Amino acid sequence: MQMLKKAWHWLTSMRTALILLFLLALAAIPGALLPQRQVSASLVDDYLKANPTMGPIYDRLQFFDAFSSTWFVAIVVLLMISLVGCIIPRSVDHWRAYRAKPTRAPKFLSRMPLHESGVVAAPVDQVSANTQKALRRWHTAVYEPGEDRAGALSISAERGYSRELMNLLFHVGIVGMIVTFALGRMAFYEGQAIVVTNSESEHAVPVQNSREFCNTSPSNFDVFRAGSLFDGTGLTPFCFESQNFRSDYLPNGQALGFWSDVTYTDDVTAPKETWEKATLQVNHPLRIGQDRVYLQGHGFAPQITVTWPNGESRTQMVQFRPTDLQTFLSSGVMRFDPPAGMYPDLMERRQNQLAFEGVFAPTAQWTGPNQDMLQSAFPSMEDPAMAVEVYVGDAGLDTGRPQNIFVLDQSLIASGQLQKTQRLTLEPGEEARVDVGDPAGPITVRFDGAAEFANYQISRDPFQRWALVTTMIMLAALAASLTIKRRRVWVRLHPETTAAGEAVTRVEIAGLARTDRAGWGSEFEELVGVILGTHDESEEEFEEGDL
């Protein structure tokens, strides 16, 4: 029991709380420097491939799940216990100290850091009344001669109690901030939806697919994640339709801004004619209830049309992933199933699937010895082109297995199930004939052009406002606790009589700063001047200050 008591006192000490705060800051470093699975699992996979030695070690240490790791959660729990254990006893002590009378004056006031004395030509009662008036904003107590250590009437005053109160509020704010952030992570949801939309570029292909997104089911998102308290049934119902994506760049390619015009409604049954208009831009989300719709990113979606020898054709528009965020050179994959009429047998049709893997440049720049290496010179769609490798075989369609939409399954290529036949470089409207080994003849591949897509993020955190309130309380209390000064004043009054028989009072005044003396000396001198009657402005100097 004694060991548990010592452990509890150690855990709830302020020193331990500060150590745990420092450890929490250190524990957050891996989460800031390394990719996190909750944010982007693909970036974590790329890091593991690029770092085969240290990557698995970091993974075992949970560095890629830093904020949900065992050690991070343990530090947060211990910090919460420590802070609560600090706050409750200190709150009780602070309340008792606030209710208690200021301590009696010491016997020898001349030993205090600040000390003054003088004679006032007035009786003790009048000087006492004037002193209490000067100290009306202080917490005061009057001690009769029988209670005073020196046997004289004395007045004790204290000021700056709110410093300790602000200190307590600061710690309450820290606890509240941690609790609200934790609850927010448990009750939040966040998803991303890629919508191919219209573009201002003259090279853009008209979008035939739906540009509408409805926040009615997690399955509508391309990426969706939520806290442990969210079961997917509490989505805020609303819909929006992307009208366009607009961008502006400097001549060197640096972005000036991104915008997207949308129409939206919080009544999913309302006709589109009644939907409201809004413009999204970076850091200026659309707010619908507690949900926020952010314009998070954009890219390009090339369109290819494949025509088989029997005249049947298939057209696909698929978003490519930007690999160069400066010039928006993008990479991706398109997969085509051949017409059923050409290959009635399912297995034969699977062996004649097509896959196109390559890059798209919004403003083409050809490099290399043969001028056949495609790069991008500018991020907007001024002169688009694409270069792709054509593969024939089993592209993984119709298998039920999920595939990455940006890269081909390398195991299919390694096993020979998918074989490369030809490399194509195409500009908008350009066609190429590709021999895929079909006796009926080659296929025709046409690059129709591209459209732009916008990446929208829908987020809701029901505790976000509370997190803001607790954070503001913490910062305000911290600022107040650093500026408020805790100090004490003692005034001892000795009645005396002059040779002429007049009643006068010898006054002793002492001051003590409980924290620091910055700015306290001048305030003490003004107080002395008022009590001894040597200061002309006896009112204004005590109207300011803290509680």
C-alpha cells in the first residue's frame, strides 16, 4: 500500500506531468515525419518498398500508426491521470486559500524585501480607514493589537489570487483539449470523392459521366475512414454537383489558386433547380451542418476509345495520379474487356483483355535522343499528350479481386499472363493501329483528349467546436497566469502623541512578491505614497491590475 501511495504521488506531481507532456511531444515526431496508414496507406507501402531495412523495423515499432500506437495511447492515458490528479487537489487547496484570511504580518516588517515607514498626522482609526480604502481592491484582513505579533493594529492584504486560478484553468484546458480531440477522433468521419468535371481548357473533353456526389453511404466515397464510435449510419445527408474546376498559374507554373463551382442541397429529394450555388477554394470549405466539403486536389482524366476489328468500340475516361505536383505529369492505367461477340468463351475473352499503362502530360514536352520521352512543361492543359504501353492478356478484370487503378499488377506481367505489345505516343484526336495477335486484324486506339477531376474531402468532427473552446481557454489562461503577479502587503499602525498632545500614527509598510518582483516596486511605492499621504493622485493608480 505504501508503494502504491508513493507511485500515486509521483504520478500526480507537476514534475511528472511536465515529463509526460515532453514525452508526448517526442512521441508525435514519428507521426509528423513518417507517412501514416490512417492518412495514406499507399504512401506507407511506397516507403516500405523504398526502405527494405528500416521500414519493417519502423512498422514493428508502430511508427506508421503513431497516433493510435500502444505507446502513444499509454502516454496520453498517463498524462490524463497525472493532470487530473494534479488539478483536483490543487483546486481544493486554491479554494481554501482563497477563502482563508490573509496571513498576519510578521513581527519585524523591516526584514521584508520592500519596507517603508513614516508618520501620519491622524489618529489610528482614521489612518486605518484610509488604508483600507486604498486597499479596497485587495483581499484584506484587519488584526487587532491582541492578535498582531507586535501588539499593534495591522492590516494584511493579498492580491493575485487569480494567478493560481488561471494556472488551474490552463491545466483544465489541456485536459479538455485532449479529451475533446480524443472523442473527436472516435466520433469523426472523413472521406474523399474524386469527381471528373468540366474544365475551361479548349482541349478538354466534355464529361459524359455524372458529376454528382451524395453523402448518403460510405460506399459512395473513393476513400473513407471513421472513428470507432461511428458505424457508418450517421452520415449527414446532402448532395452536391461539381460544375467545373478552375485554376490560375504564374508563367513559371506556380499555382495562384484553385476554385470549383458547385451546386448543393441538404434535401436529397429536392429538384436540382432549387439547389444552391457555392464556390470552393483551398481552405475555404462549404459548410453543411457539421460537415465541411473541402477542395483538396485535382488532376486529369484522359479518355481513350478502342475499336475492335468487328467495328465495336469501348470508351473509357479514367483519372490519372499526378506524379509531379509542379507540372502535373500524371500516370495511370486503363483496362478494357473485349466485346463478347468476338470471344463468346469467357476464358478466351479474359485472355484477350487490353491494358494501357503510361503517363499523361497536360502540356507536352518531348525529350530524349529520339524525342519520344514525354514530360510536362506546364500544369494546365495547353497541349496535352499521352504515352502508354499496350498490354494484351489477362488484365485481372472479371476476377473479383480489387486492383490498383493507377498501376498494373506486376505479378500478371511476371507470370506472362499479361504481355506488352507496343508503345504509343498520342495527341488529342490521334489514332494508332495495334496488332494484338487477333486473326481478325489489329485494333484502333484513339486518344480523345482529357478532362479535369477535382478531389473533394468531406469531413465531420462533432467535437471540433469544443476542441476550439478548450484550446482558447488553455491559451488565455496561460497568458493570464504569466502576466498576473501574486503579492502581499502588510501595514502596521502604532498610535503616538506629539509634544503638543496631538494624536499621530507611525506607519510601517512592507511588501512581498509571491512570484517575481517585475513591476511590483513602482506599485508598492505608489501604495506607500497613498497611505502616508505623500501621493497626489490617490485614486487612479489602483484602478488597474489583476484580481
